Amino acid sequence: MSEISFNTVLTTLLISNLLFSLSCLLFSNSNLILAVGYKTVLFILLLSVLRLLLPIDFTFTTNILMKGLPSEISSFIRTPRTASLGIHFSIWNILLLIWGCGTLIQAFLYFRQYKKIHAIISTAGKDVTLDKKYTQILASVQAAYGIHQHFTLVELSFLSSPMLFSIRRPCILLPAQNNYCETDLTYIFRHELTHFKHHDLLYKLFFQLVFIIYWWNPLKYLLQKQLNSLLEINVDSNLTKDPSDLIPYMECLVNVKKQSVTNTEKQFNNYMLSLNNFKKSMLEKRFYLLARDAKQKYFYSIFFVFASILIFLLSYCFTLEPSALPISTDTEQIFILTDENAYAIPNANGTYDLYLYGEYLETVDSLKYYSSIPIKKETPK
């Protein structure tokens, strides 16, 4: 049996942010990426997001008591209060309600925006699937990759660079009136089909669903940015396994950059994969990683993978719990229960009666959050 509580979510955020900080540290320097491997950084990033998706607390989880101000804040948030109608609620209950409503709103906005983009592509785009400029090149790339999926090709006037759109009915979007040569188009199609073959749009969708749930977490923008960069680096690496592809592929990136006279609407970013990850610092990093023939140091890679898995698994073995525990009383006070001033007495139905300084406080279903309180068989006389 598992539970979701304020302190479980707090622990989840701390561990997820710790893993994300580790991935940011490794991603911050190109030499570190070369040493540990970009796939190691991507793996740690995935663990960070997966931890957010599983904010659960198991029966075997051990409580670690917080002290001082963090403990008092946690207790204040969890303390039940009584409304005028006799309804008991806490600040945590209100936050959960806001969280749930916000998630529903974010999901609605996300899918409404998806439909809007799909409509823009359908109405403003020009279907060039049968254009001889593209058909033979795309067909040859598909044959080389062993991909038999039908791709729709669409030109859009406001697009700054090629993009892959839609999982079920994949569509490659191209800037209208582009001047891509045959070599450029070959690498463009190879780039987008590599994204398709690796199911990168599914990765983005998975991350986006997590971001919809954690809509209030400002770190989601950094997570999304790092994911996009790592997916592009992964494609770069795959397309340049043959050294003869390195120079023409880099020239293709430069040519696409030169023709990017407009900025793609930001609203497209959550739904597509673009060849044009061209903020100067990121483009320089991609070129640096492509140009360097450094060998991955597998010891470092194994170490960071093992360490991140260990952090992920051990995080389910403990949860942060306040030493000041909220008790629902008429005075709505917060008491600090210790083994010196409190105890519990088991009841026949599996519940426990809590006593503070020898006076009855309340009956609880479990002593999970009262691990420091001794259990007595009967009330002392």
C-alpha cells in the first residue's frame, strides 16, 4: 500500500531536483559530456522526471524527522482546521485542490494548442509530398533506414527550420521557398527520420505530460530545454558515425541556420522536433561535440549511472517528516510528540489512541508518522 502526502511530495521534489542538478552539472561543460557520454546525462534526466511521476510512500519507508523551521512549516500546512460548516481541512488539502484544477486546465490548454497548430498546418501549409524536389531524396533515405511509414511533407511560410510533427501521422515541415540543395535535404531528412526512428516525439510527449502535472514547478522549463538539446546531440552523434558525414552534416546545419530568417513560434516547441536548435551557445556546443574525437570514459559513465540509480531507489526508503506533528483538536494547536510526553495504545480494530501528557488526543489508523512514540498495552492508572 502506498500513500501520497505533503511530505512525500516534498521528498520527491528534493530528490528529483538533486538528480536534475547532477544532470545540469554534467551538461554544463562539453568536456564533461564527452567524458561521461551524453546518454548518461539523458539517463539521469529521465530518472529525475520519473521520480516526479512516482511521488509515493511505501509501507517500508522510514521517516526522517525535520527540526526547526522546516518542521514547523510542514506541520502548519498539514494541521487540520475546521470551517464554519464543521468541515475539517488543511492548507495541504487546499493546495491539492489547486494542483488538481491547475493540472486539468494545463491539459486542456495543451491539447487545445495542439489542435490549433494542426489546423494552422492544414490551412496555411502547402502539401509538397509529391514534389519531385523532395520525393526521390526522402524515398532513398527511408529505404536506407528501413522505414515504410508514410510521411507528409508540408511547406510553411513562417517556419524557420525543418521540423517533425505528429506521432500517429508524421509530418515533416519545411520552410517555404527554401534553397536547400540535394545534400542539405538528404541530411535534413536523415535528421528527422532519426528522430522518428528513436521515438523522440514520444519522449517529448512523456516529459510534457509530467510538466502538465507539475505545472507550478519553474524547473520544468530548464528540464525541457535540456531534453531538447540532448535529443539533438543524440541525432548528431548517430548521423556522424561515419567520419565522411561529419563535414557535410555540419555544413548542412550552417546552411539551415543561414536560411533561418524568422523565429519559429514558441508555441510549436512542445509538439515538434526541430533541426534548428540554434541558440549560439547550443550550436557551438553541438559543433564542439561533433568535432572532438574524444573517447568516452566508461568508468565515469558507469559511476554516475550507478550513483543516480542508487539515489533514485534509496529515495523510496525514507521520507522527510516534521518533528512537530499536527493534531486535530478544538484549539487547533501543534504539539511536538516525543517518547517522553506521548504514547499510543492499540485498539482491537487496529487503530491507536494517542495520549499527550496522559490525556487522550485522538484516534489514528496508523503510527506511520508517529514512529518515535512508544506503544503501551493499556492506559496507565
